[in-house]
Amino acid sequence: MKKLKKEVKFIEKIISSGFISKNFVTMDLETRTINGVMTPYSVSIYDDIKFTSFYLSDFESPDLMLKSSLVYLMRHKYHNYKVYLHNFSFFDAIFILRIFSELTIFPIKPIMREGRIIDLKFLFEFNNTKFNLFFRDSYLLLPSSLRKLAINFNVENKGVFPYAFVNDINIPLNYKGVVPDIKYFDSISQEDYNKYYNTYENNWCLRTETIKYCEQDCKTLYQIINIFQIKILKLFRLDVLKYPTLSALAFAIFRSKFLKDAKISIIEGELFNELKEAYTGGAVDVYKPYSEKGKKVYRYDVNSLYPYVMQSFNMPVGNPTFFEGDISLVGPGSSYNLINKLFGFFELEAPKSMKVPLLQTRLKTKNGDRTVAPLGTWRGTYFSEELFNAAKYGYKFKILRGYLFEEANIFKDYVEHLYNLKVNSLKDSPDYIISKLLLNTLYLRFGMKPHMETHLIVVSAETLKLNATKVITNVVDLKNGNELISFFDTHNWEDKTKKKTLNISIPIAAAVTACARIHMSKFKTRDNFTLFYSDTDSIDIDEPLDHIDYILYII
């Protein structure tokens, strides 16, 4: 039996701020698709005082229109401003990145995660003075459609517009005349269409309506962000402009108001690589694709599953202690009575008669990594609570080596504070939506990967040169002689002089998801009904649950 205590850093508290900045503008692009090619044809910008709009028929090309809109923002007035576009990461980013590379001599290095732009810093020089703009996707901060957010935050909503009308190559951008047919509108009732139609008679103008619609989107988004800012300042004394994503904001709220004295380990390097094997998500499986003819199927969904387990279970904290050997054989008691939180490497055996296996593992296949719940024997890394729960259903295991942690209930106050805000707010009100989003987002921040890719715009010829010294993972052709490349440096990730320390703790994320699977196992292993399907937080069965069984929600 060997033991070795690992010294790690801990996540630190942050100080709340007493004010918010209004240094942001909103921006929106309208696009059309002709012969399978999507291009922007209108741009609007709003700064709470005035609108500035650009329309393609005034320019020789979409790129020149975009360039004019970005040049408009390149002024001292907007230095260090955040520019928000809703769904920027999905649709608008490539258009704008292409133009950026033509407007500055400075490197463009967007911060990206899983293919989505988190923060895009645009550094430029004007009259021998350097200025910054930061382009962000507001969807990553408020992950919902703009139309639904407008309802939630009680602001002016998006207008009505025939999106598909501009996709007809025969329609000129300066079209004036009869209102487009209802088939060009998305999700509009005949009654609403008739009201819209009767407003214009035969003087409907594509340019006017596009700019009006684009500007309304900008104003709606600005009002939403403004209210969101005020609400977060009032509730938590933080400025949302400092946090590009919802998970970053939730993490800041936790660190400023709820962290207290908990010693949450920062896990990086080889230790991260070992412990990440225990971090798998919810099990999504179909066990029987259909029911007998005429027989009902009942679906039950757990209300706030992840917040529930975060509030109810202790989490692994403190300095990890590495051990090698079967720790259950050391000292009094058995492995079921371990006091410390254990992440271990185990040799496992699942009962071959199990209809619904519980423990997951990852397999490398020719089609990529796959998460499966196997029968038979294998080796894997698991959180102790999930393993001991599986033993109740016949699993056997042998402890080989792993890490011990201390334990503490670190999320109880955070969850209860937000849950109380949620239940005491009107449904779909700003407070309700804010609390709901923050409740379900925090744990994700602890499971971020520490090995961050670098993203850089270079001329195409430089990509081959970089390939000799970097591990290039993706290349996006910007169609102007430049490419957005993503790569890993080939240095050792243990070299602390060459990488930024991130406030992440994979044991926390692994424990939360493991505890959620424990909760779901109570219902997946019943013998008094047939299980058709299960996912992270729901089950489909052929018998209704007793009332006492489906009281699954938290608090």
C-alpha cells in the first residue's frame, strides 16, 4: 500500500463590484442564401442613443458593406466596448473574421471552445493610438431565442419579416410593391399575416422593412442585456460585461458570494488526464422502441436534477492523496465505509443478467469515442459514491489505485439561494429565467478542459509552416487568402511557464454527474414496470409511478 499527498492550488474568492459599465453596443446581421451560398445583406448597430445601418445595395459587395460597418465602430468612442451579436458563433463570426483580417495589422486570436467563439478581441490602431473592441455572442450568456428572451424580459419584441423572400434570386434588394406571400414568413398565423398585409397595401419596401427589422433586433437585444446587467448587479454585485458566457458568470457568482472557506482543488496536467476518465454525462438509451398496441407510455422528468444533487451530496475537496493498492483492505471497515471521497482505478465485473447496466465507460472506435454501459469485466475510473451504489445491484470491484479527497457540501447555499429566487418569482419573469439558467450551468465550469487550443488568423501560406511546429486541429478557409487555424502547442502541459492556469476542478464535475446517475438508477432498476427509454433526467415506462415515487424535485 502506497500513499502520496499531492499539493495543489485552490480556487480563490473574488471581490464583488459596486457598479456596472454601459460600454457595450449591439449588432445584427441579416443574411440571404442564393444558390446555397449565405451572404449578409444588411447590418445594424445600436448604442442606446442611435441606430446606424448598412444595406447591400449601397455597396459593391457584402464584404465592403461589412467593412464599412466595422470601420464605423473603429473610433475612440467605442474603445474597450463589448459588441454583442445573438448567435454570433454560429452565423456571423466567419463573415466578420474575414473582414477583421483586412482592417488591422495586429494578430487576431479569438478565444474559442468547442468550435464556438467565446471572445474575439479586435485590436487596431488609429492616429498612432491603439484601440480594442470585443465581439461576443450574447447567446452564450443568455441561451435562448431572442424572441423568447424579449418575452421573459418584457421588452420590445422582434418584428415580423419574410425571411425566405430574399432567398429568391429574382427578387431585387430594392424591391417595392405588394407584401410578400405568407409562405415567405416563418411561423405566422393567417390572422397576423392579414393584419400585416393590410398595413402596407402595395407600398411594401424590402430595404425599409429589412433595416427596420434589423434595428429592432439590435434594440431588443440591447434592452435585454441592460436589464440582465441591472438584475445581476442587484442580486450579486457583479457586472455581466466581464463574463462572456453564462457558465463564467455562474462561476463568478459562486466565487464571490458562496465559496466561503471550501478548498476546491485546481486540477491540471497529468492529474486532470487521470481523473477526467470519471467524468461522463447522463446515460441516454433506448431499451424497447415501442409499447404493446394500445398500452400507454408514461414519461417522468426530474425537476432540476443537477442542482438537486449539488445541494444534497458532499463534493471532493482539499489536496488529493494518491494511493496504490486496495485501500479497502487497510485499517478498520470495508470500502463501503470510506470516509474520504475516492476517485479510483478499478477492476470491475457487472452481472451478466442485468437488463439495465449502470456504470459507464468510454470506448475508442473508428467512429470516435463512444460511451457505453458494458457487461462482463473491464477496468475504469469512477467516483466512489457511484461505485458503492452499483454494488447494491450486484456489481463487484477491486480497487487498484486512485486519489482520496476530503469532502464538503459546497453548493448547498448557492442552490438554495437561486431555487428560492426561482420559486418566488413569476414564471418567465427575468428573476425566474436568471435563477433557472444559473442553477443548471455552474457545474459545467468545473469540468472545462485545461488544454486550450490557440486560434489564429494567418495567410494561407503560413498554415503549412505552422504545421511543422504545431498540432493543427482545424482550418477554416475565410475565402480571402486567410485562414482561421486552431492548434495545440507541442510543449509539455506540465510546464507551468508556458500555459495559463485555469480555475477548474474535474473531480467536482465528475462527482455531480455521477451523483445524478445514482439518483436515476433508483428508477431504472425497478422490476414493477418496463423501461422503454431513459436519458439524463427522465424515464419512459409502461406503468404510472406512485405519488410518493415521483416527488423527485429538490427542496
